[in-house]
Amino acid sequence: KYISYTNSAVFAEVRVDEDLGVVRVTRVVCAAAAGKILNPKTARSQILGGVVMGIGMALHEEAMTDHRLGKIMNANLGEYHVPAHADIEDIEVIFVDEKDDKVSPLGVKGLGEIGIVGTASAVANAIFHATGARVRDFPITIDKILNAPRPS
């Protein structure tokens, strides 16, 4: 009868070097409707962490498997790339004021990993709008951008 999910919308802005295909995510805005926010500081931190993970999913993280041996080839953080501080620029978090007395007596919903949900696809769409290259395979790397078909 009632739906008690947290909802969000994510918008990304990217800068892409035309010659090299290098992508920089310059701005991400995440708006979340999560009921009553009890602790805005930790709630914002939860969203920030999810957005960073989403940027990592879109541009950095890829498990490399040797299918012949059945081994993961990059099983440590020295070889598995995750975003560093230098990879992250402006992230804005907006909490949509929402009163929901059906979900709980306090009107509180869970944030969980809502920040990661739309971030990778928002980055992919921003790359498409900047370059015309529709890449549908994460992570979006330079070779995928340079070799992607463009609309005619």
C-alpha cells in the first residue's frame, strides 16, 4: 500500500580533453529524498562516500581476471585503481525536505548507498553529452572514448 524507499537524482559535469580523451569529473550534484534527516553531517558524509564510489565505478575500478588460470590479477590496492583525493572535485549534496509519517514514527528513511546508485550513469551521460561517445561498459577508459561510435 505504501512505498518507503529513499529516492535520489544525480547530475554530473565532466571535462574531457579532446585530443587525449582524459576525463575529469568537475562537479556532481546529488539530491536525495530520505525523509527526516537526524544528523545532517553524517548523512552528507554517507552521500559523499557513495558519490566517490560511483565515480570510481564509472572511471577507475575494474577487476582483471586471468580466465586461463582463474585468478584475479589485480587483487590488491596497488593494482586495483580507486579514486584518490586528486580525482574528486566539487560534490554538492541536497536533501529534499520530505515528511513521511508512514515509513516510521520519526519519518526517517535509510540512506545506505543511495549516493552510488545514479552516479556512474550520470558520469557516462555527461561524457556522452561532452563527446558524443556512448560508452556502455565500465570503467569508461580513454581507449573506449576514442574508439566509441559517434552519432552521424
